[in-house]
Amino acid sequence: MNQLQNYINGQLVAPVAGQYIDNYNPATGEVYSLIPDSDEQDVEQAVQAATAAFPAWAKTPAEKRGRIMMRIADLIDENLERLAEAESIDNGKPLKLAKTVDIPRASSNMRFYGTAIQHFASEAHYMEGTEAINYTVRHPHGVAGCISPWNLPLYLFTWKIAPALAAGNCVVAKPSEVTPMTAYLLSEICIAAGLPAGVLNIVHGYGHKVGAAMVAHPKVPVISFTGGTATGRAIAATAAPMFKKLSLELGGKNPNIVFADCDFDNALHTSIHSSFANQGQICLCGSRIFIERPLYEKFRDAFVEKVKALTVGDPLEESSKQGAVVSEQHMQKVLSYIELAKQEGGSILTGGHRVQVEGRCANGWFVAPTVIEGLPYNCRTNTEEIFGPVVTLTPFDTEEEVIQYANCTDYGLSATIWTQNLPRAHRVAHQVHSGIVWVNTWLLRDLRTPFGGMKNSGVGREGGFEALNFFTEPQNICVKL
Ligand code: NAD
């Protein structure tokens, strides 16, 4: 069976303790590879390698660092088919999604930051009268710890590593133990691209062992984490007393607000996508759809009809619009929320159950895309993150009311607004408590923009120069002339 290895100091190596974890294919329910069950000894080796590599990498001109990152991007593109298939098998997502979204975005992340660093400039402040000049130097921190989740594995892994490396840090990174495969393939690509040894180290294993050891390590002064809010809280509890720099990209419970004057076809079509893309396992999916009352029934009926037409099946088949959810445990969590919704008075309009797929995927973990109505806006189903193919529909009458509905959760990651009334679009957008708002679109991403959440959806922003600022320490130097 395929046994993955850690990538430490430029080498593919076995975990020190020699232990491995089963890695499942969620579409078949079968173990198909083994992942290093690393511990603090492996983290220690990775931190030592990164610390040793740091002085030379930090001194490498930005243009040269960028060129190596561009080579990594090119190799990701050259291996598109292989990486996409690996991502689909590891995660359960439709192959087509991995081919058109996950893997292309991974190479874009490398290219974006490989070039952005060459446009990253520092400020100078001249003091008139006093005759002094301040200039700001931005130093890389040293060793950055990057921890990523399972939903968009290579996409989010590279989204962290790329700005950290571009800014001159060395990195110890941990992909999710649930979806380690493309991070492992990336280590092979980094070796082929000539990334100097120790600049990037990838340690596989459980969060409570590898992740926790990275966060607690005194020589890792900066942590960039994407994952669940509860994990973010645990990381902050360890990192805060050590005064580490923290970027936390956490969960969401995003509102999708549909006004009666929207472009109906666009709102409908895009809402199918924003509800169920990647089986609803994107932190930006709109899981609460609020529909202005005059449009409610028309939208509901058309939406449910389209959801019924989404084919759930083998992720490797072109015809499958919905693949498997990521794990058996996650499937049980999603199904338990559907039960909760029923207890809270919700009516299931379609879905609401596990799907038995025929053939090689008979034991896979599939959930039917599920639409629920009739729930109070502030019940648990409508305020807790389910992170699966489950959405609720709720009618509203006024702008004030829907803003109250939208803001009633502890999360504040993203929101979508559908209306042809431009002043209203801006007015509502400004009042919704979320770090990202889309108007008449969804998941249209410009990598230069600040990305992140308000409230319990996170701390800090990724994207553009925000990430390069995060991965550098500003130092002001004041010179009296
Ligand atoms: P998770 O928090 O369980 O795990 C994320 C990563 O943290 C994994 O690599 C895991 O091994 C590691 N980890 C777990 N415990 C740890 C600990 N104590 N110390 C250090 N690391 C630890 O999240 P998940 O289930 O993999 O991902 C789903 C969650 O991620 C959802 O809540 C989703 O909304 C969120 N997410 C957020 C964004 C965003 O940009 N805001 C993007 C994608 C996913």
C-alpha cells in the first residue's frame, strides 16, 4: 500500500516513531494509503531544518525566490491530471471540480505570491521641520507554521505556504490528516523544482500531535491556521501567552440573501452552486438562503427542482455533480444535523438521507443534497456550521429583518446579496457582519483582496499584501538628518 512520507530538510523521510495512520478513499470507504503518524520528534527535526535554511533563504533575492515558486507553479500545471485525480480520490470531490478549481488555484497561489513579492515595497515617512526620515524595513519572521484543513486541500495549503515563502520565511506545514495526498505530491514537486533543502518542510499527522507541537514550539513565532473555530480557539490559547503572530481563518454560516428584484436565473443557478459545490464543504458556501417573501415560493420550487437533478455518484465520473463527503465521521455529523433540523420543526423538501451509490462506490459516504424550510432563523440548525450539502430556506419581509437574520450567528465569514437595486446592495452589504460580501455573484475571487472573517470566523486577513504584511515583521528606523 502507498505509504506517504514527511518532507524534511529536502528529503522524503519516514516518521521517527515509525507509526502510520490509515488514509481512506471516502467514495469507496476503503483504506488506500498510509500517512505518517508524526509526533513532536518529527516537528523538532522540521523546525531545525527550517531554522538552518532560514538565513540563506531570507537573503535570497525576492526575484530568485519568485523564480523557484514559478517553477513549482509550472510543475503543478504539468501534473494537473495526476494531482486532480489524487485530490478527488483523497477528498471525495468530483474530479472535474479538482481539475477546474482546486489544482489550477494551487498553481495560481504560487504564481501570485512569486510575483507579488517583487512589488512589495516598504514606506518612508519624512518629518518636515524636525528634519528626520523614518523608513520601514519588513523582515521575515523566521520559521512559519502553516496548518490547513481537508476541504480544499492543495488550494488552501498553497494559499498559506506561498506568501510565507515569498516573504523569505522558511515553513513547517501540516496538511489535514484526512486529505494528505496532494501535499505529499507537492513535496515531490518541490524537490524537482530545486527548492533548497529545509525551506519548506511538510509534516503529516494528527492535529493534536503535529499541529499542537508546531503551535507550542518556541522557534515557530508565526502561525497561519485555517480550520474549525474550536481548533482556532485551542491554538490561540497556546499561542497567545507566547505572543505569537496568529492568522486564523475559521468557520462560517453564511447568508445568501435573495431580494425579489434579483436576476432570477442568475440567482437560482449560482445559489445551487454556492449551496452544494464540493458537497457544501467550502467555508464560503451560503448555507442559509433568505428569500424576499413575494419571490419565496417561485424560488423555492425552482431551487428544489434543480437540487433534485444534481447527480450524486462516483467522483471520478464526469456525470457526477456531487461526490462523497470527506469521511464517515463527517457524514454522521451532517446526518445528525438533519435530524436536529427535523426536531426543530423543519420540513425536508428534498434529500435528508445517506445515498447508496451502486458499484465500486457502494460503501462510500454520500449524502443527498438537502433543502429544509420552516425553521426559526435563530435555531441551532440555522446558527451552527454544518459544513455539508444542507441548506435552509427562510422568507423575509424587510431589509431590517433580513439583516437581523443574517447577523444572528457568531460567524461572519461571507455573505451573498442578490438584487438589481444598487443602492440597496451597498446598504445591505455595509450592514452585514461578514468579512467578504458578494453582490450578484459568488466565489469570484481576486487574490489581491483582503480575505477573512469577522467575529468567530477568524482573526486577521489573508490575500494580497495583507498576507505579505502578516508574514513579515515591520521595523521602523528613524534617522535624524
Ligand atoms: P479542523 O480544525 O478540524 O482541522 C484543521 C487543521 O488543524 C487540520 O490540519 C488538523 O489536523 C489541525 N488541527 C486539529 N487540531 C489541532 C490542534 N489542537 N492544534 C493544531 N492543529 C490542529 O478543521 P477541518 O475539519 O479540517 O476543516 C473544516 C473547517 O475549516 C470548517 O469549520 C471550515 O469552515 C473551516 N474552513 C475555513 C476556511 C476559511 O478560509 N475561513 C477555509 C476552509 C475551511
